[in-house]
Amino acid sequence: MSLLLPIYNLLLHTAGAGALGLLGRDMRRDAAFYDGRWGRLPMDRKPGGSPRIWLHAASVGETGGAVPIIRLLRDRLPGAAIFLTVGTLHGYRFARERIADTAFVLPAPFDFPNAVAGALRFMDPDVYAPVESEFWPNLFHALRRREIPTLLLNGRLSDRSTKRYALFGPLFRPIFKQFTHLAMHSAEDRENALRLGADPGRTLVVGTSKYDGLAMRVDVVKANGWGEILDAGAASPVVVGGSLRGSECLELMRIFAAFRELHPEALGVFVPRHLERLPSMIEWLRKRGLPFQLLSEVASPDGRRTAPIVVVDRIGVLFELYALGDLIFCGGSIEPGIGGHNVLEPAAWGKAVFYGPNIAKVRREHACLDAAGAGFIVRNADDLLSAWTDWAGRLPELRARGDRARYAVARLAGAAERQVELIMDVLSDVLNEDSAPRGPAHSRPDERNE
């Protein structure tokens, strides 16, 4: 055990007392979710099944990458108990909507020893597989004590994160050495994992299953439903600003107001990454007398779109809304320090995509769109306005480029299948054992020592 682990726990418990106050509001919104985060799960409803596979996703984005892996695992292992834990309430609800029929969706435990122990008692996993980058010291310490193999899926490690983990090397290096396999997104991610102590023979460049998940998520019926709700057919062109961060939330609406002076029939749909940005967006529109509606208002039973601007106040609908767009901006790319959000989501619908220069997190995705002639980097919001003004007169050409982007995205698929093979390899010993069902009575011998 790292000598830093007791210090980590001392700091965690000290900070945790203050964090409980901050979490109070959300705990009132969904007390059962936060009970689960503390490891308080209903043991009398512990599922049976074998093998027992625990995947973990931080939030909505990581859940999107976990879904195709889970569906493939269910096809390969119909009798398995497959769990997905999610660390945010939005991600948890998103996962339940997507895969409640395929896996058991649970709140992720906080990294307190008792919370981790409660989650382990309930799931009793044969393998643990976080998606992208979730390295919690107490959880991995407990997994190591129980000799539960771990795999990293869709592994992402930025230079910045690597430096932070390296700063506390005695705490995190054992985690990276512990992985049975690390399936990394890119060569750069692999190099960063090796810098943190990962075994070169177990650290592979596999890509990301998010690409597989994109094709699975395309649902024309849902998209058409949103088109009817927003009366998108009566607008031309339709502008969508998705996953907007920081200043982008206001800047996109500012340039849309200017754009609409040239195209009065245009519809603008603006989706903040975090709903906490809604008050400032609403205040900005009201001060300028710009007509707008919230999506919840338009989508209500008696609702009807009457304004040229729709501000989205719901989580989990952006992907379908991208299908309506003619001119699309993907956020987190002008606002500094973010690194860009998933620019391939619009491309999966056959859309060209505009985004800012800050794309550290989506360089491979940009390369895909750039090669298809369907990814356009703009320097700032005013540059985006100029680009949209130009392309608004050439929409058929832009749509043709979007079609090429859709084919490019399809060619990136296949990572989910490769990662499932890694999981199956780790599970081979379990699958070769007596396959008697394992139920609530089963526990690992050392569980009592936690």
C-alpha cells in the first residue's frame, strides 16, 4: 500500500465533510442516487449471473463509449451480470435511458473505503473496467486486495493529467502497474500511460468505442420528432450550437443575431454544456430584446415554436438535435482550456462541423473530418460568422461534404469489438470454471477484512 494512501484518506475525509454541504441540493433532487454513491445499495436485490462485469463511466460522454461495449458483451455472454456505474446524475439518467434493458445501471461509489466496499459487496465483480480515465486510489487498492483484474477502456491521458498524476507518483503508479490491459485511444495516450508506469506489453492503441456508439445512436425517427416539435422545416438555414462552454454560450447567440439579419428565416438552437449557464443566456437575450423560447416550453403538450431562437434546457437531446442542423458549431473549442467536445457526433448524421482552434482532446476526430473536407476550424466567433455567411449560400455543397464525413466515421468503428475481446481474454479463467449461478450469497473471502 502506498504511504500516501493514509494521507489521501485524511484529506478526503476532511474535504468530504465540506463537500456534503455542497451536495445537499443535488441529494434532495435524487436521494437514492446519492445513497448509491455512498455504497448504500439494496443487498436484498443483488442480481445473480456469471461472469460479473463492472464497467464505470464518469458521465454522459463516457457512457456513450461504454454502451456499444456493453451491448456486445450482452450478445457474447447472455447469462452475465453486467453493471455500469456512473458518477453524475445526468450521466446516470442517460445510461438508464439507453441500456437499462441490457445492464444494471448504478451510481458510482465515492472513493471512500466504506462506499467502495458497499459497491463491491453488491456487484462482486470478476473484472473491473473504467472508461477513459478514472483512477481512484481507494477503489484500486480494494480491487488489488481482492485480486480483481482491471482493464482501462478508451483510455485517455492528456499531458496535463499525466503531469498531475506523476506529481503523486507513489499514489498512482501502482494503479497503472495494476492494469491487466490498457486499451488506449491514441499513441500519445499510450506514451503518457507508459510514463506513469503502465506495462508496455499490456498497453495497446485501440481507438475508442465512441465511434461504434455513434452509428448505434443515429435514430431517424427521434430526429424527425424533434424536427416536427421545432418546426425546423419552416426554417432555413438551421443553426445548432452544441456543448457550448463559457463565453461561447453568449458569443454564439451574438453572431446568430447578426447572421439572422441576412437570413431572417434562420432558426438558432443553442445547447449549453452545463445547465448552470442558462440564467446568463436568458438574461443576455432579454436585455437585447431578442425573441427566444426554452426547449421545455416548445416541447410541452401545448407548446409551439414561435421564436427564432431556442435555448435547450434539457440534458441528453443534443445528439438528435444535431440531425436538424445545416450550420453546426461544436463547443469547448473557442473557450480556452477545454480542448473540444465530440466533433464526430454531428458527422454521424452526415453533417459538416465548425469548431474553434482549441482541439487538444479531439485531434484524431478533427483529422478524420479534415480528410473528408467536412471539418472547419475557425479562430473565434466572428470568424465563425464569416464562415457561416459564406456557406449559407452553398448548402448543397456543405451537405455533400457531410455525407463524406459520415462514411469516414463509419470507417473508424471496430474498437468496441477489440476491447470486448480483451475483456473475454481476462474472463477466460472465470468462464472455464464451474458455471453455477452466483447470487447474493456469494462474497470474496477477504471482503470481511476491508
